[in-house]
Amino acid sequence: MINSTLYKSKHRLWLNILFASFAIENETIKSSLYDFAMIEFRHMKWLGQALRDADTAYNYDRDKMMLYKHDSNFELLRFVLDEIKNTQALYDTSVLGGRMTTDEHYFTHHITSLLNNSDNDARISAFDMHRSLPNKILDSKQTDALTIFLFEESYKEYELILVYAYMQNYTKDRLHFDIFQDLIDESHFHLKSFGNMMAKMGILGLPRELHEMTYKITDIKKFVKDGIAEEEAAKEMCRQLAADINDEELSPFFDFINYQENYHIALMEKLL
């Protein structure tokens, strides 16, 4: 049955698969899990539309969801498999229910095939708090700055994905709809980048839950103006981090993120 309980379960499933893709180092497995997570996000979008059309409220509550810190690829993949199967028990026989079922039939088939090959198992270090990056030498101040940045910005990108998705679902303005989509896509890329970096440092953690007031916007102009100010602050954080780290690979990356924020601001200004 399509209801707010199912939406909540799909939200948790999206996060579980997404963060599994960050945690696993094997690039082939990582890539397939990330693709599955993005399909789960589309499921969430379609469920949100169905709930809106039925005049049924939904929210982003996660019921105190925890990120389970598994020690190996196979432990994590088995967990994901169980979470998919548990969520499938909530589907109905609608066209959308059928689409979600067949998508996840393939997901479970693929994950099961991975589990049948022992070469796919490996230790997971995404949660062990070693706080270092491969082939990088950072002092404690640089490491602390990077750690703080990643935690703050991964939450911000998660928040923006959900806020813009909620606003997109309820807007009747085509321009706004398209802008929200661009901003959602950009935040997905940033969250992926930051999540993978957190995993490499052993500090992967789930973003905190959103309060309902965060995404149920009553004054869009104030929201946009505040958002632009946050983007300006993020630009400065990126610029400062690039300077503080002073690394030939990391510094250009954070400059790259900094410059992307310029276009985000330009998009947001169109909402005013």
C-alpha cells in the first residue's frame, strides 16, 4: 500500500544502499550499489508524487535509524539484501509497486551473485576512524579541518537533496521545478564525493535527521536568501580548506567545488 510508512521505509532503504556504496572500496561493487541507490531515490520521488496526488502527507522521519558499521563487504551486502526484502513486503499491486518490485528483483539477483563469489569479500575500513587518506600526509590541523568540513557539508548536501525534492514535488511553477532538479542533481554529486572521501578516512557517518520545519517552506524568498548566504559560506569554507590543505590533488578538488557554488547561487537567484 502506498502510504507514508512505505515512504519512510524507502527513505531508509535509499540511505542504506547509498552509504553501502560509499563504504565498499571495490569500484565495481561501489558503482552498481550507487546506481541502485539512485533508482531508489527515483522510487522515493514517485512515491512522493503519488502521496501528493492522494492528498496524503509524508515526511523525512527515519525513526532513529542507525548506520550499521559492518566489518566486511559480505556483511554489508547481506544487510542490504535483507533491507530490500523487508521493504518489498510493503508494496502493493499498483503499477508503481510493480516497478519497484521488478527493479529490486534485479538488485537482489545482482547482490546474490556478488555474494556467490568469495573474491568480492574484503574488509571495510570506512568506520574505523583512522582519519587519513591514501597516499596523503596531512598534519593534525589539516586533518581536523577536513573532518569538520566533510561532516558539515555531507549533512548540508543530504538536507538540500531532500528539501529541494520536497519543494519540487509541491511547486506548480515549471521554472522552479527545473531549478530544483538541477540543484538536486548537483547535491547528489557533492554528497557522493564527500561520502566517498569520508569512507576513505574511516569517518563515514549518517547525516542527522531533518526537522519538518527544514523542508516545509512557507516563505520561499527568505529560504532562498538564507540559502544563498549558506552557499557563500560554503564557498569560503572550500576556499579556506583548499588553502589550508595545500595538496596538489585535494586543493584543486575543493576549488572545483567552490566554483560550482557560483552557479548554484545563480540558479537560486532565479527563484526570487
